[in-house]
Amino acid sequence: MIDKMLSRVNADARLVHRGRWVNLTFVLGIGNDDYLISIVAGKITAIRRRHLATDTGEFSIRASTKSWAKHWQAVPPRDYHDIFAMLPKQIAKIDGRLEPLMQNLQYFKDVIAKMRTEEGDTNGH
Amino acid sequence: MAIDFEPMTGRYFTLNSGGSEYRIYMEEAGIGIPLLCLHTAGSDARQFRHILADPDITSRFRVIAFDLPWHGKSNPPKGFRDSDYKLTVTGYKQIISDVCFALDLHSPVVMGCSMGGRIVCHLALENPEYFRAMIALEGADKLEPYYNLDWLHRPDVHGGEIQAAFVSSQIAPMSPDEYRWETLWHYMQGGPGVFKGDLHFYWLDGDFDERSPQINTKACPVYLMSGEYDCSCTPERTLETASRIKGSKVTIMQGMGHFPMSENPALFKTYLMPILSEIANIPA
């Protein structure tokens, strides 16, 4: 399910353009599973499930499976509608080196929101 | 082809406040009860353009919206480069009082949003006889910071981009895309460190929950209005504030975020008009 993030992001030329300075791997935590999302010049080049403890990224954004499912609904409920609405409610958590996240915050929020569909995603991943 | 001018007019004036001289930009439209509008932290009075252009409001109210010093088209004081901007309760109250005095406003209504919604309660507490009523949009008497303000002003993060990205979380997902991005554009244009300086008041210097019960709402009615999707001044915080301000009236606006007047002006109007009608019937 998470794989569709790659095709959706890379098909959005404007989003890729906004992320043209982004070259890194970050960790998206969905429940107990971590995914390493690698980006080169705004395009996602790989999404891998984390297997080794030494596999990591510049920063991580984590939430429960149910929370991401709400975030990815077509019209998310309040507190789940944006990562920075999830943080103060402790629904999501960020860690790591935050500079690249903050330098490209709207880009990363939009990349993750690409999982959002008109039908919503009730499975999370 | 004739130009279809919008009804508001913009003017500059010099304001002496707190020992400094400021060149202030203001817009106004309408006749009647003065309705002074206070913009959010890090933005400017353009947020109120729909209120200023609405004949249903301007037929009864003289709507005035000004840019605070350092914001929009108002200047910072001379020598601003020698200090960091930091808004305080004392300084903010002084500027609003001085603007009311300079414009010779009698029994005005003050409608402020976010930090403007916080300061109106301070004003209601201290000078209830002067003001006709207060409308606190997205204003609470107690708030909790949830990110480090230093992210807003540092050389390796674009101030305009990060400000817009932060506050985009406070806009309701169903608000019209056009107005969402107009609201964010204002944030993209703020001066370096100004949003951070405003949030000093909003998050660190503005709490007054212990004094809220002292507000005399018989002398100065207080209306609290907050959006369902506001993750800063949440509905819960607004309701808690209302429980402390005895006699206040509270409205939770469904499908609305932190910027009602600019993110969804049509929906906001449906909530605002009954309150303005009620205020218009209050004796001066």
C-alpha cells in the first residue's frame, strides 16, 4: 500500500519541483513498521521496509496505523488533518535531524498526504 | 471599461506609542459603530478584506483594520535593526489603545483573531466601560507552545516558507483552496522574526486565565468564536476560556480553522452576522 506514495509523488511534477533540493532518506513509521523513503531531487527513488537496526534516515515521522488511516481519509477529522496538528496532540512524533524537514516542511507534508485518496485509506498500509 | 473598485480605502498615519513613532497603514469602510479588526500573529490586515467589502456589515459598522507596527505596510520603528521584535501584553495593549485614541473611536467593538483574540480579553478586563463589545476569534486565555520558535527565524530555514507550512495545519481541510493559499501568502510575506516576535505574546506572555473571571461582561460583552479544526486555539481551550469568563458567549464554528475571516469568509459570515446584530442593539 505504501508503494503508491512513490508513483503518486513522482507523477506530480509540481510537487517534485518544490522538492528539487531534497536529497535524503527519511523514516515513516506506521504502527510497528518503519519504512525508509529515499528521495533524490524531489523524486522518491525507493521505499523499503526497515529490516536492520542500522537502517535509518535523517529524521522520522511516526504514528499509529489507525492515526495514519485517519490522516489519509479524503476529509480527515480534526487533529488528524495535518502532521503539525497531530504533533501537539501527541498523535504523531518526529525525531532526528529536523533541519531538512523544516527547510521543506510543506513538501514533506504533501508527500505524505499523497497517500490520501478520494475514497480514503482505511487500511493504513 | 470602468474599474470596479473595492469599497475600502487605505491610508497612512503616524502613531506615537510607547515612546516610538510608527508609520501605520489602515483600511476602512462603512459608517456606524466602530469595528476595529486585529489580525493574527505574523500576518496583516488584509485578512479582513471580506469584512471590509461586505455591505451587510459596512451599512451598520465603520470597519477599521490596521497593520500592527512591523507588519504589512506599517513600518517598524526607526533603528529597528538594533533590536529583535518581541510583542508583549503591555506593548500590544498600548498600541490598540493609542490607535483608538488617535482615530477618536467612541465605544468601539474590537474583533481580534488569534493573538488579537487574546488581547481583546485583556482589554475587556482593564477598560470594559470604553468598549461596546469584544469578539475573540480563535482566542483563549491559556495556551501551550508546541514547537520551538527558533525555527521561525534562522538563516538555514526560509522564514516565509516555514511560517506558511506551520500555519497551514491550522486551516480546515474543507476551506476553499483559493482562500487557504491567500491566507498562507500573507504568512509568506512577513518580515524576518516578526511571526516569532508575535508568538512571544501569543504563547509566552499572554496567559491571563487567573484573571478571566474578573472580566465584567455586563459592561463589555465578550463573544468567543473558534474553529473546529483550529489546532492552536482549540475548541476545548475556547470552551475552557468561556467557562472562566462568566457571561461570555461561545461559538464553535464547524468546518472552520484558525483564520475564519480569510480562510472561509462565506462560512464565517453565517456565524458572525447574528453576533453583529446582537452587538448593534447594545446601547453605546
